[in-house]
Amino acid sequence: MFKEFKIFIMRGNVVDLAVGIVIGAAFGAIVNSLVKDVLMPPIGLLLGNVDFGNLFIVLKEGAIGGPYESLLVANSGRCNHKLRGIY
């Protein structure tokens, strides 16, 4: 049974799939870093010092009523929110 499994693995399809998954994961990390660290800071600067890491939309106010100045305050107030910035 192990011999048949080894033949199946070495046919190439599984190895190609594994290589594709590894390359895809690495490429995803590169694109994420490029957008987060290279593209978004100048765009935020052009829009008037917008901090994309602190953008959110309140879906439902929590125990502490809004408006919430930052994401940290919204989290401490236990409101339901949707993140809109870098996450």
C-alpha cells in the first residue's frame, strides 16, 4: 500500500499542487505587505493623515454609547463594528 501511495505522490500532480500552494502563500504575503506598508501610507497622507488602521463602522452601539473616537474605545464599549481599514 505504501508503494502505491509513493507512486501516486511521485506522479507529479500532488508535487505540483504542493509547490503551487507554497508559492501562492508567499505571493499573498508579499502583496499584503506591499499594500499595507507601501501603498496605504502615501494614500493616507494625501487624504489628510488618514490612519487606515483605525477606520471602522459601528453596526450597533454597545454598553457605552457612541460616538467612538478610536477602535480601542469601540472595543472597550463592546459595540458591534465592521473594520474598514488595514486588518
